Amino acid sequence: METIIEVQNLSKVVKGHHLLKKVQLKIDQPKVYGIVGRNGSGKSVFFKTIAGLLVPTEGTVKVFGEDIGKGKFPKNFGALLDTPGFLGQYSGFRNLKLLSSIKNQVTDEELKEVISFVGLNPDDPRPVRKYSLGMKQRLGIAQAIMEKPKLLILDEPMNGLDESGVHDMRQMILDFKKQGMTILLASHNSEDISILCDVVYQMDNGQLTLKEEHVAVSRG
């Protein structure tokens, strides 16, 4: 069985502050893994380290068997981290077109399909600067999944969404799970965790511990 994520003795120290402390994690099954914890507990730092955006002070991160960090980023990977950053003067489609041109793996038709999938209009000419926060979140999800990743990291993906948007986002995540995608999810909403996650970890003061397994609740 392929190991999806393997984190060993991961520590991150910034200006004397220990943001992560000897974190251990091994994931080898495509499920939804929840990370819960208060603001400042280390969740976002942990996600950014797995994504290769932060270099560990100590320890190692491997994704699909390859070392991450020091200029190396995961393959078959998508993420929504922080508030999505797009070029405000361009439309949603134009933004994704520019981002997809880096790897050139996605056709225009596929981009339009993924924009429609997240509930946006791919032909909307409005610049992204005129999008609501919820629309930007949806476009951020589209960007994260447009290259059909095997691993998806979502840091508070419900931010800025109304009740209908939250319902849609939850359904999308459950659909990704059915497709065999591995998902790491951070959310302050306990209902998100109970509905979506198979395994839940607690992040507290930079330390990660297993909290619950097999907790996802099926709801119509």
C-alpha cells in the first residue's frame, strides 16, 4: 500500500517560538482527515509545511514517497490555504487559465467544467476583485482541484460561505472522497468535522495527537 503522507519528528521554530513540536503522522489510506484546534495551535503551519511552503526546522515530510521542502513541492497535490489570492483585474476563468499554464495539463473545457462544478459561471466576465469572499473561496477550490490531485489540503474552506455554500462545499468534499482523493481538512465547525471526517487529529500548542477514528456521519 502506498504511503500518502509520512511526517517524522517535524518541528518548526520561528524567532524562538516552537510552532510545531516533534509532529508524527502517517497516512496510507484515502480518507478525510480532520485537524482541529484553536487559532494559533499550529494547524496552518503544519499544512504549509506539508505543501512545501515552509521548510522544517527539524524532521522530514514525505508525500507519495518524495521528500518535501527546500524547493521541492508535492506532486498530485492541490490546496486551499489562507484567503485565495488571485489577480483582481482578471476574470475567474482567466485566473485559472494563467495558473494552469504552468503545467499545461488542463484544457479550457476542463477549466470551464471545474468552475461550473464549484457553482460559478465560467463565462462571467467580471474581474475577481468584484467577487464576494464566498465566490473567491469557490474559485480557490476550483484552482485546488483543476489538475485532479490525489491529495487535497483544505484550511477552513467554509470561510465566507453562506448556508447554501457550506452545504455545497460539504457535498463536494464527500464527492472527492468517493473518487478516492485523500483530504486534510481544518475547520472550526464541529459539524463539518462530524459529517466529513473519518479520522480526527487534535493540534494543540504545536503537538498533534489522534482524537477520533471513523467518526464521519452520513447525512442526506
